[in-house]
Amino acid sequence: MTEGRETALDEPTVTLPTVQKRTADRGQDVPETHGPANHPPANHRPHRSVPHRDRARNNKIPASREAADPNAAPRTSEVERTRNRAVDRHWSERQNRSMAARPATRPFVRVRGKHAAMSRRQRWERRYVRSLVLSDLLAGVAAGAMTFAVRFGDEVTAYNRGYLLLSALLPVALLAVLIGSRAYERRFLFVGTDEYQRVIRGGVGLIAGAAVVSYALELDLARSYVLAALPTAVVSAVVFRFALRKHLHLERERGASLRRVLVVGHELSVIGITRQLRRERYHGLEVVGACLPPRHDGVVDLPVYGTFDDVADAVDAADADTVVVLSCPELDGVALRRLAWRLERDEVDLIVASTLIDVAGARTTIRPFDGLPMLHVEHPRLHGGARMIKDLVDRLGALALLVLFGPVLLTVALCVMLTSRGPVLFRQVRVGRDGSEFRIFKFRSMYVDAEARLAELRHLNEHDGVLFKIRDDPRVTPVGRWLRRFSLDELPQLLNVVLGQMSLVGPRPPLPAEVAAYADDVRRRLAVKPGMTGLWQVSGRSDLSWEEAVRLDLRYVENWSLSLDLVILLRTMTAVVRSSGAY
């Protein structure tokens, strides 16, 4: 060992060289990019060989790697290579998107005592949190400067000097309340609406605190300044955070900033969660391997790293930083507790997938009952004051949008009238809340004989389920094709929202013929008003399968909230610009 290497071992971080190409026990060449982030064996805790007591009856599970060569690929039998060909793909010389080989001139450096993949994840998470802090400070500065300029102009006088100081302190105050509302905790970031809810909650607290302090100290503050600066800062913070999250999602689409996930469960459950996570990449969970029960017979299209007893060793083999445990009787409370203790040493995240399908965390609480933790599930908010507030927000928002898009509505109406024969507006019977029927308004995007030609085109349907969709529908006019691409044909539905027949956000408004073919559980979509946009639209629209569209609509019905509506409205703008699934 050289003198430089001996000195490096005494430092808090270790510079790791690139592992050279090895030869496995069976004579197979292992690529240079193979292994847990190109780490030598010295940077991992000692590997323990898995006992081979069940090898005779469980020869489908690959044996554990030898401790002397932890960078070798998982060895599999010829039977398993036939049944699980994903091993060959994942262990090929082609680099994984989230674990590219690092050149020798820039070796990977991680904090001593932490798992390599965990250190890599913490690096991009810290960078994201720093970006959030800077964006919140920028939101406070922009709100304070803009409000001061509008209220007092660009001249500083003895009267407004105090407001200049308040404008300078606004970013610090905003940052403090967001820290107090836990808006920077990583478990609330990256996906979901908890982050935005905490920002809004902190902003409301800041406004209330300013009102109480000014009243208690009898401060002579201009109400117009307070009511303009603080809400502007909060709204700006939400918009900046939304932009940062969209940028993160784009990075994840390219294979960066991902968590490497090891899935533990039975074959069908592993296949289901893997398909869902691959379809919704913005969650940032990349499944890199699985641990299956001893007597598995399925093909999961993933590298299989062993049984439920091999999870801790499989984490090192797959270079994973997250373990997702699916519902299975073999992993009870005691087994999960022991697994958590073993993963705790490397700070590997443990996620237990709930059997409650599409039920939001806000509706689930753990309450002790005679010393036993019980999971309570609250009923969805389908009635009451929250629904009245949603209806009020929908109608006021629709009125504002009608005024804002007035010139666009007139322009589109003129284009439809001049390019094809027939009425400008298309009216059709749809089914609303609790099965009530109403007439929906849309700009006509088809020729007037479209309904009569439906029967002759029925065999060309490209959608599964009860929907009828054709990508190149000959009944659509040239102008209508352009309107559908940017969803401009749906703007007249704002009139339905004003009339109380629809909401801005909700499930897709179905046809009576579609409702007649609904199964019992699908009728749950009719528990709320249909919407102009919804989870189905921001997730792919017509490109989604019928089963996926129903699942998204039911998820919204079960978990709706005003903050979720705001997120969907913001995501609708990006979905319209992309125009994906619109035809």
C-alpha cells in the first residue's frame, strides 16, 4: 500500500479507484462498469454467504455471491436464465442510466459508514433542497420589491423607509415560517401535494402572525401593503417550487436523480408494482431487482437476488438505496422489524406498500388501541363545507377564465364558422354527479355527419374498454384537429362549470352509453361532478388504457382536495403544451 493510500484511510472520506475487469468463477468476463457504483470490496461491510440448506428444493434462486468477489454478477442456473432473461440485460456491458461508470480521474467519494447508493442519493437531494431555499428567498425578494414599487414607487422617503425594511425582512420571515411548517423535509418533497400544502399553511400563518403583531404592538401598517406582499410571496414560492419539481421530473425521465429500488414480495405483486413505477417515472423509483419467496415459479423480468432472507445482502448486490416490501404473509411485523434493523446500518430506506389501493395518507391515521397500533381509514369528503368551498372556487374561477379567454373564444368560434358547415358549438348529453344528465358545450371539431358515420368506423377503435378513440379520425375537421391538439375545443365547458354542472377538476364526463356499460366499482366516478381536466388528462389522456383511466379517476374521487386541484390545474398547462394523448 502506498503512503498516499495509508494517509487517505485516516481521512473522513475515501477516494475509490475504478475496479478493473474481473473473471467470474465460471469463466465469464464481468464488464468494467459492473458492481455497486465501481466500489472495491473494502468499502462495503463484510458479505456473508447465504446458507445452502434449501438448494435442492430451491434451485431457481441464485446462490449468494462469494465474499471474495463481491463485484461479480449474480450467478444463475441455466434454468433460471431461461426463465428470467432480464438478468442478462441488466448485467450487460451497457451502462445503467442511473449508475454510469465513472472515469478513473473522477472517482466516486462518499461519506465513511454510509451506503454508496445512499450517499449518491443524498447528494442530489441536498442539491434540490438548496434550490428550494434559494427559490423561496427569491420569491420573498421579488414580492417585497414589487409590492414596494407599486405602493410607493422608486423614491425612498422618511415615511416609506420602514416599509423598505419590511420588504428586506420578508424573505427571511418567509424562510422561517416555511422551516417551521416543515416544508423542507424530504419526505414531503418530490411528489404529492404535501409540499404545497405546507407552503400555503406557512403563508397563512405568516399573514395571521403579521396581523396579530401589528394589532398587539399598535403598529401603523398599511393593510394594502400587507395584503399584497405576503400572498404574493406565498404564491410565488408555490410557483417556483412547482417549476423546480417539473425540472426534477424531466431529469428523472432522462434517468437521473432516481432511487434504486429492490422489491420484496410475491411474483404477481412484484410485476404489478414494477409496471406501475416504470409507467410513472416522475416518482423517481427505478426497480433494479427483486427478492422472491423460496418456491417461486414466475418470470418477473428483473434480476432475482435471492429469497426474503437475502434482502440485506441483495441491497449491496443491486446497489440499491430503497427496499419496497409488498404485502405478503411471510413478512410479518417481527420479520419487518428485524429487516429494518439490518437496513438501518447502511441508512437504506424501507418502504412497506399498503394494501389500501389509491387511498391518500391524509385519510389514514395510526391510533393505539389497547397498546396495539391500528390503521384507521377516514371516509372521503364527498359532502359538507369543503364541497361548498370547492363549488364556489369552481364558479368564480370559471367566470374569471371566461373573461380572460374571451378573445380566444371569439377567435376560435370565427375559425370554426368559416372553415366548415354547421353550428359553432357542439352540444351532447353527458352524465354528471349522481347520474344526472346535462348538455355539455364544446367547439365543434367534427363534421356535422360525425354521429351517423360512427357505426361504420366502430371496428377501427384504438381504445380498450367502453371508449371510442381513433388517432386519425376522418370525421375530424382540419381546424378541429388543431383545436383538439391544444384542448381549445373544451373551453366552452366553462359555461357548464358556471352553471354548476361540472367542476374545473374532476373525472372525465362520460356518455350515457358508457355509463350503462360501467361495472359497479366504476360507478364510483359519478360520486363527484365531472371536470374539465383531471388526473386522466395530465397523465396521458387518450394514450391511457381504460383500466388506468378508471384508476386515476377513482383515485381523485377518494382523495380530492383543493391543493390537489391546484396541482392538477398547473400540470394541465404543461400537458396542453405537450399535447400528448390529444386526438
